Amino acid sequence: MLGVRDESVRRCRRAWEEGSPDGSRRRPATGRPPKLDDAQVERVRAALEQGAHAHGFEADLWTLKRVGLVVERVTAVALSRASAWRLLTGRLGLSLQRPERRAVERNDAEIARWIAHEWPRIKRGR
């Protein structure tokens, strides 16, 4: 009726009958513990907030490889690119940000003039 397995119901009931207050609580997640503790993650956050230039990179952009290098410098723990991604998105709560591609020769004033004057003239010609 509740969509739970019979074994879970029996386990919870047994814990309740024994008077255990933790009987119905979820068990901690299993699996390998994280490579970085909370203090190390905060050190990595502080290092990343300094920017890529502060760590000797030419462009002030972060890549997974660069993040992995900084993590290794700051904590002496090597991370794969996948682990660096999980660190950024999971524990640090960051998201993918891509720089907007713009031509160096871009002239915003000329673009605005074209949209205001030329584009309506072209549309009327249809």
C-alpha cells in the first residue's frame, strides 16, 4: 500500500518494538568516502575564487584540468576530471559557465544603428 518492501517494514517494526529511536531513520550512504574533507574543500574554494591568473594560467578561465591541478597544489590530492566535475557541481555548488563569444572587431554602436535603420528598411522590402 505504501510502496515499500516488506523487509523494510519488518526492520522498522522490530526497531520500534525494541524502543530504538533511530529505527525508522535512513542509513548513511554507502560507498567510498570523499577524497577531500570539508576543510580541504573550503581551501579549494578560496583558491578558485582567486581566479586562474593567480595560479599562473594565461586566460582567466577554469577548465577541469586546471581545477584538478589547483586541487593537487592546494591539497596534495589528485582528482580525475570526473571527480573535479563532481567537486565543482556537487560540493561547491558551481555550474558550467561559458564565455560569450564575440568578435574582437565588434562595434556595438554600428550594430544598434543597423538594427534601428537598416533592418526595418529590409523588412519593408519583402
